[in-house]
Amino acid sequence: MIILPMPEKHKVVAVIPAFNEEKTIEDVVLITNRYVDEVIVIDDGSNDSTVTLAEKVQANVYRHPRNLGYGEAVKTGLSVALKRGASVSILLDADGQHNPHYIPFVFEPIMKGSADLVIASRFLYHIKCIPFIRRLGISFVNNLFNWLFSCLISDTQSGFRAFSFRAMNSLKLQEKGMGISIEILAKAIENKLMIKDIPVPCSFGGPRARMLGLIAQGLIVVRSIIRYRCELRSLGTDASRMTLKRGKTMFLRFILKSPGLTILYWRGLKFLRRAR
């Protein structure tokens, strides 16, 4: 991995992963441009007008040849931001869930030197902005992560985040899908980065996600939590491998003991593959 030198001047770059977001991408980029030095849109194989509309409002668009997944879009975006001289990167969604007007509040702790990774927490603001089913699922994920990692992060699944130059340079990300949100936190903890969450509202104004998709995503995230907790270097090589094996076994037993969960899990995975 190439370690890039710290830019002499602060440059704030927004990274916006997008997949078929023609309804919202133009407005999101327009507002985001007010608060950052550059907007980078990572188009993850869209087949609508997302690219055309993003370029229309002066976003720099980088395209994946096909839909590779949210994690790949995030990795591409952070890598491009570093190469373009970013000292701070802002990650936010293209669907309008995250309000770009809050961008200055999200990167402020980094500018003050009090954080390397800032999480815009929906749970610290007003949790009723999150649909009930999502709220239950995210709450479970939050509690599981905080218990296993001995930390206190109020919204592990928020996609609205700010990264310092140190964070961008030190996080060696590998996830291709939704598990990247957990990987970022786990590796930030492993690298002893300063993590801070701040209250920020959200808006779920789009079409409702299907239950099968939500369940599949949730189980994938739970699997990622177990995986990254077991892979922490502090456990030691031999212990890490043994714990990882046990963690995977526990996860599979949990799924297989419930026929309903097994069916929902595999149907959910099929749904996600078709959606891509």
C-alpha cells in the first residue's frame, strides 16, 4: 500500500457512491458543492441518467463497468480522494437520506484535531426519523458491535461519515458490500484512531426497502462484526484463527437452528443479487 504525503493545505472532498440515483443525485451534488472543494461521484454501474446528471452539476464522476457493490464504491471513492489531494473526505449517500447542509458539522471535529473518523449519528438526533423495522435492526447491530468491541458507537450503520487524512491512509479496506461500514469501524479501533459521533438528522423519503433485502443485509452485517472482531491483531495469530473459526461456527449454527431465518437469509441473498 502506498502511503501518500499529507497535503500542505486542507482540501475537503465529498465521496458519493451512486447506483441508479437519477431522481436525487443532481440536488445532492448541488448542495454538497457549497461546502466542499470537490465532489466525487462513484457510479456503481448505473443504467439510468445518474452519470449525466452528476456531470451536469460539476461532479467528477468515476464509473465502475458494472455494479460491484457499495463497499467497492466506497473504496474507489476514498482512494480517488487521496490521489486528488484530499486532507478530509466526506462520505454520504446519493439518495437524499443525508442532508448535505450538515457537512460542515460532520468534518468540524477533524479540523479541530479531535477526531480521525466522525459518524453522523441518526440515533443521537431523533431516532423516529428511521423506519421502525430498520431502527430495530440497527439497534441490534449497534449493541452487538459495542459489546464485542468494548466501545460506544451510537450508529454503526450510518453512511454519513468524515475521514481524516490519517484515517484514509491507514484503513486497508477489503469489503465489497454493506459490511464495509463495520470494517471501517473495526479497523479504526484496531489502528487506534479517534472516533466521534455527532447528532445529524436523516430522511427516508424513497421507496420502502423489501423485508427480505433488509434481513439479508442485517445478517451479512452481523457476520462482518463477528469476522472483524475475531481478526483483530490484539488476539494473536493462533487465537485469532481459532476464534474466527468458532465465530463462523456460531453464526452458522444460529442460522441453521432457525428454518425461518435460513430461508429468509438465502432468499434475501438471491433478492440482493437480482437487484444488482
